[in-house]
Amino acid sequence: MKEANSYSASGTFGKVIAYRLLPGTDFLAGIRKVCDEHGIRHGALLSATGSLQKVTFMVAAPNEKAKLGSAYSEPSVKAGPIEVLGVQGMILEDEGKVDFHFHGSFTDKDLNVFGGHMVEGENPVLVTLEGVVAELVGPKLGRRYDEQVGGRVFHPEQG
């Protein structure tokens, strides 16, 4: 068995923000606005539920050109109405700007369940989208090039 390896950093929760995004707001742009309004640059999206007009996401797919043989697929678009079963992920700072790594689970009108990595700019709220964002105090969350992966990935550091 291969040795377990990881990066980690400890801290505490700071501000915890409950939010509601209004119809037509792009989900990720709305979360970015919430983070900007409350000064959150490192944190976690703890929950998100509601509905979307459509959803755009990517999933891991075979890719012979990628170092580990897998990379994100081209974006998939599912027409709505879409029920958001849950979205969670990390709020981080990448090259000086707030960035996200969010994954979600969704269902359509035929009860097909699907999900993956959310794509910014392509997820307009239908009726409502609400949840909780939490600030992390202590760790600095960002991206760093990882030689083993062959790309920039999430990297926590002690602040």
C-alpha cells in the first residue's frame, strides 16, 4: 500500500454568512459577490440548495495527454428546471483573486441525478439558491503547481 501523503493547515471559522441568491443571478458570480461583500478570501461553501434555469459542469474523464491520464471533460450543459441537491467546496485565492472549487449534485424533471465541477457564468438561479459560506481564519487556501499531477491544484498553507 502506498504511503498516505497530504498537505494541511489548521485554523478556525471566522464569519459565517447565510445567503440567498435571487432569480437570474449566476450561482458562482453570486457567491463571489457574497464573498466580496463580507471580505472572505479563504473559506468553504458549506451548503447550497435551490433551483437553476440550467447547470453547466465538468467531470473527470480519460485524457491521454494529461500526466495522470485524466482531466476535466468539456463542459456539459443540462437544461432546466434543475433542482440543486447540494453544492459544496473551497473558496480560495489564486493569483490575487478569489476563486472556487465547487462540486454539486443535481436532478432534472425526470429524476436523473448527475453532478460534477461547476463552471462559472453558466448557472442562472431559477427561483432561489440559498446556503452558508464560512470564512477560514489561519490557513491560506490557494493553488500551486503539483509536479505529480502536472497542473495547478488546491494547496492549503499555514497563514
